[in-house]
Amino acid sequence: MTNPSLLKPDLGRYGVWTGGPVTPEQAVEIERLGYGAVWVGGSPAADLSFVEPILSQTETLSIATGIVNIWSAPADEVAESYHRIENAYPGRFLLGVGVGHPEKTQEYTKPYAALVNYLDKLDDKHVPTSRRVIAALGPKVLHLAAQRSAGAHPYLTTPEHTGQARNLVGPTVFLAPEHKVVLSSPDAQGAEEARALGRDSVGFYLGLSNYVNNWKRLGFTDADVAPPASDKLIDAVVAHGTADAIAARLAEHLDNGADHVTIQVLGGWDKLLPTLTELAGPLGLTAKG
């Protein structure tokens, strides 16, 4: 399968995934630590007004959306925002789009057709395929991501899924999975505390069919995905323990074909920078300044 873009987006090996926009001050520190991108989730509004204040205070950091929800952010408005940002900060913004969750979206009908239509509108507004990615888990949408964008941004997956996705889309397609992390002591008590944080984050997705079906394709059982989720599932999607142990787990995505791994720190905003700071060395990042 041939990727329509000539070059993959270059966001470095590791980025940071957050449930909402970071502050410019946080972004400056994330860049200084050596992370290549901040991915902003939480279905940001179509105006993407948070992007320029971050890019204006940083020099090389990229901003990506993880993801703009096609049901709540009209394509025409998103395209206008893309061009506004691209004109001001060329090559530093990556547009991630996706269909969200059927159980949480009243308008959720024929999601694949709706996503194709959304991409058509982005094409009409000259948003280049090389500067957009698609949230993709299953084979059908992974194929679409390879055909209609720079690549895929799988969320809440495992390195095994990354390997399967790489085999499916081929070597030229950008692949940027997300993985959750909790720094904890390496003993049993630390593991239980980390799993509790993991369950607080993952619990929402146990009721969403697209995630549950994806885990089952990966070999998890009905018992694993039944609330509150088995330790096996939590340990698979939430890396915990020492910084070295977490870094080794995240590197498995790279070993399985990821181009870029997006790291979501659990436990609240106050944990974000301390955790990223402790992980930077084991991840092999080079601090700036």
C-alpha cells in the first residue's frame, strides 16, 4: 500500500498526549526535555485557538490533535484553522481527526461513510494528506488512514497492535500510538496503586464497543474487558513502575514499527512535568538549553 505523502511527519520518537491543551509554559518545558510533540485530546473545538499561543512560545515543538471529532468540529472550520496555523507556523501542526465513540455521540450513524465525507471536505479545502492523521484501530480504518492521510494515531492499544498495524499499512505510513504511564514503586503496593489509576482512566472505555472489540482482536477475553478490567488488560495498556521499566515498555512500540509514541501521564496535571522529566533520560531524549 502506498502512502499519499512523500515524507512521514517528523515528530521525533516520543511525544506527549494530554486530555486538553497544555499551557505555553508547560509546552516550553516539554520541548526543553526533548519531546517532539504535544497531542491534544478531548475533542478540541474547530477553531483550534489553543495552538498558536503554544507554538509562539516554542521553537521546534509540534502540536497535533488527538483527535478533532468529526461530529462536533465542522470540516470547513477545521480547514480554515489548519491553514491559519500553517501559514503562521509552517510544518509544526498535524491535524488528527476521528469518529469518536458510538455510545457517546447522538449523531453517530454510518461512521465510516461520515469519515470519508469529512476527508473529502478537507481535500476540497486543500488540507494536505501529508499533514493529517486518522484515529484508527481496526483494519478498515487503518487502510483508510493509509490511503487518505499521512497515517494512523491508534489510542489505548498495545505494542502487539502496533506490530499488526504496521504489517497492515506497510512501511511508508506514519504510525503514532498512544500509551498511558504511571510512575510507581516496583513493588506489589506500587503496582496496585498504579493499576487503580489505570482503571480510573480506562474504565470509561470498557463501555465503548470500538475499544472492546479491538482488545478482543488482540486476544483479550470477555473476562479481561469486563469492568473493572483484569490486571492483564490494565498492565497491557498502562505502563507502570520505574522510569526504566516504563521506557522499556514504550520502546516496544518502536520495536514493533511505530514512528512516534505519544505518552499520556496519568494521575493529574501536577504529575505531567515531573513524570516527563524522570522519563526523559531513560527514553534517550536530549534536553535542550
